[in-house]
Amino acid sequence: MSKKLAIYVVFSVLLTIPFQGQSFQGRATYISKSKMQLGSWGARLSEARKKQIEARLKNRLEKIYFLTFNTLESFFKEDEKIDAISGATDSWGAYFSRGPQYKNIKESTLVQSQEFYGKRFLVKDNLFDIDWVMSSESKKIGNYTCYKAKAFVPYLELKWYNFSWSDLKKTTTAEQNSDGNTIVVEAWYTPQIPVLHGPGEFWGLPGLILEVSYENTTLLCTEVIINKEKSKAEEINIPSKGQEITKITYAETIRKRMQDFRNNRGGRRRNR
């Protein structure tokens, strides 16, 4: 049996697994690393200044996450200890960080807690159905054999909780998600852990996603613990506090708030 055929055989079997119970449970640890991008402004900075900025933003560029999962559900959360480890403060970046996220594969739902300028939101929406293109290319991640998959994901599906000043150049939030404005995603999954889960917005492959890369960010799994006994299973939390809102409406809320911030700042400068 070829590797490519084996992948599809595993996938066809896996589709029936998630709905047979929740006794299979595990926890995966991921480290997220992003490259600092300073654009044309950064090109004018000295190497010493760039290193200073990188050190200050260490808690935004390098993070640790935990993914707790069973066959039906998953809960993805940042390790809160990372700020203490880095010793850095970045309150501005915290407004655009990913909040605790719950996914339910059977019901195709996402629930994510987000806090923005002191207000808590409860984002409830459907899971985005990623159109993965799988290949027979493989590699080892730890003790697991992983297979490669690629997808083109709309900008807003990955960036709805985040913000860039370039977003304000768009007339509406929907334009950020227009045709052609997609992000190339590369993932590596292992059929040895037969669940449809992955970190963050990523899911839907025939095995746990252990590595995923997009733009300047890579999420890499560094440890997996499998608990087959129900008594040892960790609780999977569902965020429940905050004003209910959809992903698109939340992105529009951020966009409006940052536009107001820019306008107010501009007004103060003109009045000086």
C-alpha cells in the first residue's frame, strides 16, 4: 500500500472515531515562534536597537500553548507563565492575543474568550472548514511519523482577533477577507494520534496536527501525553463569560476602536 493510499484509508476510518465516545483524551504542548517584522521603519534602525525591541517583544514573539483534547472536543490556551519567564511587558500586544479557545468537532462550533480594553467578549461561531490538500511527504516529529498538508485560508479566519494598522486601509472588515486575500498554511499531522484536532484555528486532518506554519509564525508540538483512562482525563473547559459576538463582528469592533484611537491621537497633535 502506498503512503498516499494509506493516508486516505486512515482518514476514512477516522471519520467514524470522533462520535464513538470521549474516553480517548490527551494534552499537547506547543511552542509558538514568530519572526519580528518592522517593515520600512525597521530598516532605519541599528542592529542594537532591533535587538532591544525584540527583547521587549519576546512575550509576543515566543509563546507556549496547551491543547487538551478528546475525540470530540479541544481546549487551546496560552501558558500564562510565559510573561514571567520573558520578563517583558507588552500590554498593547495583549489586546490582540489569542484568548482561551474551545472547539467542538461534532457540532462544528468555536467558543473563544477575548478581552479588549477592559471589556470581555465571548466569541461564538462556526468552525471554518479548511480545504486541506494532503501529500505523501512525511517526516518525524519526536516519535511520530507526520504527513504534510497545505491549505489557503482566508485572512480573516486567522486574523479576526488580531489587528494591523494596514487593516484600516480597507474600507470594510469584509474586504480583508476578499477573494485572493488568503494565507498559505503548511501543516504536519500524525495518524498515530487519530483525532481531527490541532492548535488554534487548525483542524480537520486525519490525525493530530503537530506542526503548522503560516506567514512568519510556526507552532511546533514539543510534548504529547495520552490518557486512555477516564479517571486521568483533564477537564476541557468551555469559556462562558462575556458579551456574545461573532468573529466578524469582533474584528469590526477592534477595527472601529483602533480607528477612533488614531483619530483622537491625530486631533491631539493638531491641537498642540
